[in-house]
Amino acid sequence: MDQVFDVIGGICLIAGALFALLAGIGVHKFEDPYSRMHAAAKSPTLGLILVAIGAGFSIRTFPAVATVFLVVVLQLLTSPVGTHLAGRAVHLRVDVKQDGPDELARDEADQA
């Protein structure tokens, strides 16, 4: 059974590393800030979660699994908030062509 857990852990570690690599390529290749922000937020989060799960399967001790669980929970809590704040900062500072109506500007004008 230990070998099965080691194989699952190794697969998760490799998959997580590949997602992190794809995020780096996406940040480098995409042109507009929103696409870069998407690549920098979604893929590394999934990559970190897969690496954490792989580490949990490989180590298999309670303190390690508890730490991995804490890392995953904190990543899932902080990544969307950070991405949201970065997106608002980009919206306020950079002139990016919009595909549709600018709802944030409309809502901010309604509040003023």
C-alpha cells in the first residue's frame, strides 16, 4: 500500500509542477494584463494544491498532512482576494480594451 501512495504522491507532484510551469509560460506569453493575471492566479493555485497533496501522500505523517491541509486552505482563501485586488488596480491604472460594457466603472459612477 505504501508503494501505491508513493506513486499517487509522485504523480500529484509532477502534475503540480507542470501547472506551475504552465502558469509561468502563460504570464510570459499573454499580452493583456487580465490574461496574465488569470494565468498567474488559477494555474499556480491548482499546482500548489497538487504539490501539497503529493507531499501529503509521500510523507504520510499527521503533522505533515495537517500542515499541507493548512497550506491548501490558506492558498484557497488568499489567492482569490489577491487576484481581485490586482484586477481592480489594473482597472484603475491601465487602459485595457474591454470586450463588453465596463460594469465596474458604471457601478463606481452610480456610487458617486
